[in-house]
Amino acid sequence: MGQHRIFYGWLVVAVAFLAYFVSAGLTPGAVYGVLLKPMSQEMGWMRATTVGAATLGGVVTGLASPFVGAMVDRYGARVAMVVGAIIAGAVLFALSQIQALWQIYLLYGVIGALARASLAEAVPTTLVANWFVKKRGRAVAFTTMGFSLGTAVWVPVAQWIIPNYGWRMAWAVMGLGVWGLITLPAWLVVRRRPEDMGLMPDGAGAINRQTTKPTTKGKGNPPEEAVWTMREAMGTRAFWLILMTVVLTAMSDVGIITHMAAYFTDRGFSAAIAASAISTFALVALLVKVFWGFLAEKLHVRYCLILCTVGCALATLGLLVVGDVETVYGAVIFYGLTIGGILTLQAVVWPDYFGRPFLGTIRGFATVLQSTGAALGPLLAAWLYDLHGNYNIAFSLLAAAFLVAALFMLVATPPATKPSHG
């Protein structure tokens, strides 16, 4: 490609952004939380029972992720994302027609979870991490902005659709969004890594086919990376400490966000205020991702994650003391400022520690437990709500989990550097 053309990797980032945007409706969290109350009330289900579909989905996504990750390492993300998008759109449409509890467990908890493992989760950020090294922080930040924007858009859209057309229509509209926004772009744009197109990461130049070296020189070239296989990574203390960090943060984050809308309405705020607060939180999380992405290029990603997890713990405790609209918005803004970096930084920490060639396999394995944690968080909160009639104990425990995650990351020093495999 010409010297002055946009690096192809940024087109890949754009598609990965769209994948996260559309997946917000299929991922346990704020959007499912908005639908949780009207669905459970109309169908006569307990909250814990309704959340159970999301819990099952998290487990199924986790179990499927190692296979998806290995496939992405070997063949690239294009086929996985396209197939995932087609199935995800069909699942969301089918959810608008459910009549029995087992149907939401099958559609959302099994089939939709398999689609999510291929379309979202670690796939978009693994794809982008393969295209960038020096600029990985900002590239991943722009990618993960898609999920925050998806939450900020789909929550008020669903909240508007529900009283006017019913919760079933909300599912159908999100299904249309998946098909229309990601299927064709993913097929046309996504490629496995820059080397497959004769390019170097970060747009550092083209590869000389005879020497396999970049054709441009200077500080713009990406640094040489160590390459860790899955087995080698698992032999380090850092791998397991990072894994426990992402599991605990996933459990707390998804547990809180899934119940945030119900929590605010239980505290006496209107559904409109609850939806507006969640959209505000998502927009703040979206905007701050760029800050955390650039910071991770200057400050070690380990320290960035410690700052985020401690901040999330404090923000969660802040949610427990909201008393008026002003404190609601103050709490969600603070939470957005801190949780906004988590998805970005967790996507950066794995390749920064263990390199690119086996990233899909490593993250696929990690996603097994990460998704399980994300699945258990909402279920734990729902069970404690049904037991006590409020979220005080649940949110306190999830805040404590954030603090424990920060302690794990504090001692997760990088392993000894390995020479790059030629």
C-alpha cells in the first residue's frame, strides 16, 4: 500500500468496533437488565430464574471460547465473526417469540452464547491485537468503544420500545441491527494479521518477501515481541494472576450492570431515569476508553488495571448510597470512568505479556473462566436479592471482589522475557 494511505489495520478496527456494538444486545449486562424486569413480570418468572439464562449463556460462551480462539489463531476471525453474526441475529429475532422458560434458556443461554463466542468476547480484540503492537492500546480502545456505544444506544432504544411496542419488539429490532451492521463488513474487511497482506503491524511498512523484514526503517517499526505458547504461558505465575483478575472483574462488572436498571427502579427512581443513568454510564465508559488506551502505551498495563479495579470498587460502594437523581448520575459517571478501562486493558494485557501468535488460544482458554465469572455475578446478585429483598449485600460483595482483583494484579509482575521465535 502507498505510504500515505490509511493503514488497513484501522479498517479492521472499524469492523471490530461494529462487532462489539451489535453484541451489546446479546451479552449479559445493561441491555438484558432493561429487559429483565418486564420479561419476568409478564411471564411470571422470578428474577433469579430469568437471570439464569444469562448465567447459562456465560458458561456456554466460556466452554466454546477455547475452540473459537484456536480457530482464530489458525484461520483468522472472518468466518467466525460472519457465522456468529448470522446466528446472533436469528437468535434475537427468535427471542421475540418465546412463550416458555426453556426457550429463553435454549436461545439466549445456548445458541446465542455460541454465537457470542464467535462474534464478540475475545474475538474482536484478539483480531485487533494481531494488527497492532506499539499502537495496541489506542487500537484496542477504539475497538472496545463499540460495546460502550452499543450499550448507550440499545438501552434507551429498548427502554423506549418496551412501553410502546413491548419487550418482544426490542429483541427483534436488535436482531435486525446485528444482521444489517456487521455481517457484510466482517466478510469484506477482516483479515487474520498484517503479515498475511504483506504488511507490518502498526503500519510500519511492507514486508520484503525475500527477507521478511520491514521495508521502512526507524522508530516507527514495531518492537520485537516474545512469543509464548499456551503451555509456556500457563507455566508462569503471571498467567494465573491475570486470569483471576479478569474473572473477578467480569463477575463484579456484569453482576452490577445486569441489575443496575432494576436497582434504580427498586430505589424509587423511574424507568426513564434508570435508562438515562445507564446510558450516561455507557457514554462515559465509551469516552474514557481512549484515555486508558493511550495511558497503557505510556504506563505499564498492570498499573492501569490496578487503578481501574480499585476505582470500580469505590464506585460500586457509591451506588449503595444514592439518594437523589444527582447522586445517581454522580455514581454512574464515576463507575463509567473506571470500568471504561477494564475491557480495553484486559485485551491489552494478554498480548503485552505473551505476544501475538498464540493469543487466540491463550485468550480462548482464559475466557472459559472469565465467562463463567461473568455468568455467576448476575446470578449471585439475583439470588441475594430474592433472599434479602435488596441489593446491598450483593453490591458490597462485588465491590470486595474488585479489590481482590486489584491485589492479584499488584503481584502479577511480567514473566521473564523470551526470545522471539524466528
